[in-house]
Amino acid sequence: MERHSDHRQHTLEHENISLKEKYLFIRKYSEEICKPLEQEDYVVQPTVDVSPPKWHLAHTTWFFEEFILCKYDKDYKRFNSKFSYLFNSYYNTVGDRVLRLDRGNMSRPTVEEIYQYRKYVDDHMLELLDYLPAEANYVLEVGFNHEQQHQELLFTDIKYILGHNPLFPPYKTGFVETLYPEINNTFAFIPEGEYTIGYSGYGFSYDNEHGVHRVLLKPYHIRKSLVTNQEYLDFINDGGYTRWEYWHSDGWEWVKQNNITAPLYWYSIEGKWYRYSLSGLETLNRDEPVTHISFYEASALAAWKGMRLPTEFEWEAAADQFNWGQRWEHTNSAYLPYPGYSKPDGALGEYNGKFMVNTMVLRGASVATPPNHSRKSYRNFFYPQLRWQFNGIRLCKDNQ
């Protein structure tokens, strides 16, 4: 009974649309996400891990320009020769780029110019798609999926920008962050055995999902629903943030150094708990799955419960036993290559492989994940202290 993230009012059936329609659907969706923003919202960068919405719109456009138009359209002229420096993210192969922390300093080019840039590239891409060589199809598909990744980042970054504004302005009134209720707190039993891990289908997948292999798992139980706000509040009320015995050493230092006392976007006001969501500051809904917590916090909550987080292999082996897709789910697995992994050559080889150190794997999808961009083999990864993604906790326990 797996359930994928299906963002409201947006569907994309790959089999029934043309390549141009697919291109336009994905590109327009990025702009739809930004429609509720005011002009001033496009430029803000409150922390290094958050990029301004304007930068996301430009960077995803640069990807198509840099890796497709400049390579496969012999008559193409760049919209602006300086944009490659401004909107490259981390591709050393391509050249220099603006420091990540300085993206919020780009008051110029203007938002209007960025939208002009998007139209210019889109017009040229739509012409090129009529005679794009077959060798470019994979890069084009990476471009689609790359933009979809940034669509999710647009939601999370916009929330961080608005959620750190003293006025707590809503992104969109009525925006729903929990699409369906989670009421099944029972555990699924997964028997000991060998399980196949990795992507083996015929659609698109990233290189970090490749290398299908078998893993031997001991028997375990995994919960069918995610940890709720009420459960997390119980952890807080029981002194969870003051009891070192539940925390990793690095996590305990992180709590003390940053004075962490609750999940991101939680506020205790006159003895009552509130949470900032994309629909604004609201009374804490205690039945919703907790979100915006670090790996450190997820692991500490699990320890407080007398349980643990599943490994990414346990998660994938059990994924058909529960609904998933509302929150990226923390696992107890470091982000490492699968057996036989080989990093691709060129700039696209920098996409995943060079991040396989010091990060932890999250599985599933979230309410912000675009349509048709989730699969149970998908491996997301973040540093253990980061909290701005829509992430959550699924508990696991060994067979007794």
C-alpha cells in the first residue's frame, strides 16, 4: 500500500504527452510555485543552506543553457555571458561561480530579467527539441529531474524565508502540509532474509540508485505511521533536549551550542505551542507528522522511545508495507556508494558522487516533492544537523 507524494492539482503522465509538453509543464510549475511571492521575497537569503527563489529560477535555466543549448545548438548565443558565473552551483568542471553564501547579494540581475532569461532559454529549447540528437536525451532527462529537485527546494527555501520574517506571513492561505491522516501506529513485521536494493526499472533514476544488489536483513518491526507532533511534544516535556543519554555526541554538542529546544518553526507563546506552516503561524496540530527536525533529533526521539531509526535498506525492503510520501524519512544510514558504483565522467559526475561523505540518507518523498518525482529507491541526503526540509520519523525496532 505504498503512497507517493502527489502535490495537489498537478499531474504529469509521461506516456501521454510530447517532449515539448513535458518540458513546458516542468518549467511552468517552477514559476507557479513563485506566483504567491512579492518582489522582495525573491532575493532574500537568511542562511547559507537557503537560496533566494530568484537564484533557483535562474540556476535551473542555466542548466539547460549550459549542458544542452551550448553543446547541441551551434547557432546559440548566451543570454548573458556573466550568468554562467552567477548561476553555476557546484560544478567545478564548468568553471568559477559565486560563493553560495553570496547568492542573496544579487539584487541584480532583476527578477524581471530572470524571467526574460527563462523565456529566452525556453524559446530556444523548444526549437532545439525538434532535432535534439539521441545522445542528449539523458542530459535532458537529468535537466527535468534537476528542475524538479529545485521545485522542492523552492518550497522549503520560501518557507524558511517567510518563516523567519517577524510577521510570519503566509506563503499561501490554506496550503496543506499534511495531505492525509496517519492513524495506524501498528508495526509491520519484516522477516529475516535477502532483499533487493536499488533501482531496476526502465524510467529515469540517478546514478546513486544504481548497482542493484542483495542485502541480508535480520527480522525487524517498522511502524506504519510517522511520529506525530504530540509524540514529539511528549519527548520535549520529558526533558528530551536536556538529557544527554538520548543523543549522539555530535548531536548533543549541536543542541548545546545552538540552544535547540524544539523543532524548527515551533514557538511557545504564552504557554501555548504554535507552528509556522506555509499557510502561516497556526496552533500546533498535534496529530500531524512532526517535521523539520534534524537527524540528531530524530535519532534522539527514537532512543527516548526505546527504538531506533531504520537503515535505508530496511526502509526500502519494507516500503510496500506502509504509506509514504508526506515527509522525507530519516534513516540510520550514511550516504555511501552502492557496490560497483562508478561516478560518471564530466560535470554530471559531480551531481551525486562527491557528496558521499558526512551526510545521512533520507528516503521517501514529501508534500513538497513534485509529481512523478518519487520512487522507493530514491536516495536523498543531507547533513545531520539540517532541518529545513520536510522530513520526519518512522520508528523501527528489532524483533524480540
